[in-house]
Amino acid sequence: MLDLTYETPKPKVIAGATGDWELVIGLEVHAQVASKAKLFSGASTQFGAEPNSNVAFVDAAMPGMLPVINEFCVAQAVRTGLGLQAEINLVSAFDRKNYFYPDLPQGYQISQLYHPIVGEGEVLVSMAPGVARKVRIERIHLEQDAGKSIHDMDPHMSFVDLNRTGVALMEIVSRPDIRGPEEAAAYVVKLRQILRYLGTCDGNMQNGNLRADVNVSVCRPGDYEKYQETQDFSHLGTRCEIKNMNSMRFIQQAIEYEARRQIAILEDGGAIDQETRLYDPDKGETRSMRSKEEAHDYRYFPCPDLLPLEIEQAWVDDIEASLPELPDAKLVRFVADYGMTEYDAGVLTADVESAAYFEEVARGRDGKLAANWVINELFGRLKKEDHDITESPVTAAQLGQIIDLISADTISGKIAKDVFEITYTTGRDPEEVVENEGMKQVTDTGAIEAAVDQVIADNPAQVEKAKENPKLAGWFVGQVMKATGGKANPKAVNQLVAQKLGL
Amino acid sequence: MSIDIETARRVAKLARIKVEDDDLPALAGEFNAILGFVEQLNEVDVEGVEPMTSVTPMRLKRREDVVTEGDQADKVLANAPDAREGFFAVPKVVE
């Protein structure tokens, strides 16, 4: 494996009236499988379709309809498991989780309680260069999503759309290894990054394609270490589960609020009820979902409509052979091959498209210069217009041309920024822009010399001052650059100014 | 395992089946009869025996990831007691 040496981050500590408290957090992330059709039906998974237009009779739970599993969704779950270095279970099985809700026409969700398809794995969550938390994955199982209820279209009725019903989800369950709100958000970011590299989930949180249930408890310093030693949960506090969050910011706020709520209860001599809670971002607080309590008796049993899911090791091996280079490996390689900092490598490998763009720019060129241009100029410019790398008007080949022009001393770094701006706004090739706009750097010392002489001749008073204060040479350089439209080679100008002023 | 009247009431509620109080004792009795019958199976030693999931040697049938169904909202909604603007309309349920 990769040699990633790192320090473990400190847990978040909240000072209470009776002493310090630490946080213990585990996450269940629901990731929508990137597939065309649903887990057990041939209806489309496309987001934003007309209500109830992506519904097969299986999804609507019409009597007599039977589920048939989508093999691609199974492959995606296996792929995800392999990407998280997890064990793949060649035999898994589906169970029914029974509860009543209008957006669940079957009256049960088909899930995998007893025999999930993916077992234990791990995710390395980087918190700062050289500091990371290893979060253990307990399991990943495949299950059906529910439909969507809309409550604000009518004062007395709820409206139900079954388009999402039956779409394949991967529920990725972590161990309680996360020790603070920032770590929880960083874990989701990392998971999302890996899923997007793998192409198994698009990670779109706004559309609800990635959402998290967060389990939070608090304990006294030292208790967590006892849990890690023994894996005995009795060392930890009672947890509450905050359901269904689809923003990194809300996840952090909800954890912070929930931890303080629990500490206040415990310090008042009370006890925490294990319960499901909902985060209200408007009020910034969590509240109990009492109606869910009774429904918690899900009366799971094996789904009689589905045989166990048996897959072959050779098929798993084929999937493993097709895995792309993953973020951790890519980051280590970028640092080693291009000599960039871990921070820059982290920025460039944040998503697979940025990394691919950078590598195309850097191929056969100075890696550090390429990294600089991609991160500072391109990303900066894209951010200004709220665009992402896939929307870049400057192609990797064009940015490569700019770097070649700088490296060949054809243009200065300053002019290069002007060329970049022209290419960005018009799409014109940098080489053509430099040629036709007369932006080539003047390296002809004769021409530069003439310009230097002219400036010196025009400013005798400044010349006198410069002789006493050599720092004024900079002013002359500026004047020469201005006179040459910024095209003079700055190095040559510096030398000539110093020489002519006798500095 | 013995099912009392309270457990019978709870099971009925979870299954959303309305059972009158007078009928609960009989229901609990039936549950106990069924469970007693099933519990006889516990007497069999199944140590090392793979659970049988099908009487025929079948592999779980699979589908390709292709969209084959949809655009039939009218049919999906045909039996709904109430539907509006393409949605099922149900009494308000809000958390």
C-alpha cells in the first residue's frame, strides 16, 4: 500500500461546567448509485422529470410485480467497496424493512441488514498536511430509495412523487471514529471525492444524491480510548441520530448543537434518550422526531421475492482491474513527480477532472509552473464566475501553449496574464494572440537599450536622485516597461538600467 | 416466546390493521399457536447445514442497466383515490 505517514488529529473538546467533554461521531452516508435504471425495475433514474413519469409498476408496488436486480448497480457497489479497500462478500442477501409512509408504496424498503454486499473498509480523512484520521467503514449495503413527499402545495394534502422510489442507494456505514464537526464534514468530502473518482455516485448533494445520517454522542476524556481498546460501546455515551442532511455546513452545525444539547442534559443530572432527531437549519437546532420512534420496530425479514445475491471472485477481480488511480495515490504521485506541496496536490486532485486537466497541461512541461498557472490563474478566474473546471473556456492545450511561450522567453509572465485573459474571453489560441497582437517580448537588447537611453535622457533629475538612492532604479525599469508596452524582457531591462545608471 | 395482548395490539398497529379490543385475546392466541408450531423447528440440529433458499438450483435473475419502462403516470395513478397534477394526493403528513 501507499506509504502515508500522518499524525492523528486531536478530538474536539467542549468545556462544560463539570469538566471537559469529547465528541464521538459515526455517519451513515446514503449515496445514490450512478445508473440509468433503478435497482429492481427498468424505470429511469433521471432527476427532475415530470412527477410519476419515471415509475414502473414494480416501483408503484402493483400487486404481483416482482423485483429483478440491476446487475450494473451491484457492480457499482462492488466498485465502491474496492475503492474503500473493503472486503467484498460474494454472497449477500436482501431483507425487507417494514414501515408505513405514503412515499413507500410497498410498505417496506428492500435493504440488506443481515448480509451486506460490502464488509469492512477504511477511509483516510486528511485534516491538514500530514494530519489525517483513519475512519473505519463497517459495511456498505444496497437498498431502495423512497419517493418524495411535497407538503407545501396544498394546505390539507401532501403530494407524492414516486420518481425516486426504487432508485439504488449505497448506504455507507462508518464506525464511530470521527471526533469533531470538521472531521465529519471532511469525511463526507473525502467519501464524495472517492465516489466521484470511481464514478459510482455523482455526489450531487443539492439533488439529494448524497445525504448523511449523523450519530452523535459525548463522553469524558479517556473514555473513547477505552472503547477503541475493547470495542465495547458501554464506554461511550448514548447516541442520537440526526437524519438526512445534505450540506457540509448543516452537518457541522447540527453536530455542534447536538453535542452541546447532550452535555447540558448530562450536566443537569439527566440522561440522553436514544432517539432520531431532525436538524432545523433556520432555527439552528435539532428536535426529536417522535413519530419515528414507533416505526423503529422495522420487523426485518429476508425478502422472499429475491434469492441470495451470489457473485464470482473473477467478476470482482475484473472490476478491481478497472479501478482508476484514487485520490490518495494521485496526491502522493503529484507531490513526488511534480515537486509540488501536499497542499497544491490536494487542490489539484480534489476532483478527477481537475487532476486530468492539470496532467495534460503539465505533460512535457515544468510541473511547478503548470501547477501555479492551473491553481492561481485558471482556478482563480473560474471561481470568479462560479464555473468549474469542466466549464473552462481555456483548454488544457491552450494553457500549455501559454506556459511554452513563457518558458521560451517569448512573452513575460506579466504579458502571459494578458494573453490568458484574451484566450479566456475569446477562446483564441495563445500563440495566435501573441503573434497577431504584437505581444512578443522584446529581447533585442538594441531596442531595449534605446528605450533605456530615452528614459534616462528625459529624466535628468531622477537620474541624480537614483545615484544617491539605488532603489529608484525600479522607477526607471517601470518607465521602460511602460514605453515598450510591457513587452521588454524584464531581466534585460534591469541589467541595462543598472549598467546605464552606473549602479 | 409468548405473545400477550399488548404485543398483539402493537403488532396490529405496526401493520396498520384495525383490531377491536375484544378480538385481541383471540389474535394473541393465534400468534402463540403459530409461533409454537414454528418453534418445533428449533429442535432440529442444523449445525453446518447451509440454509436452503430455493427448491430449484437457481441463480438470482439479473437485469441490464437499461431504461425499459416509464412515461405512464396516468396508469400509475389510475387506482389512486386522489391524484392532482400528476401527484398522488394524500392526507397531509408532515414531520
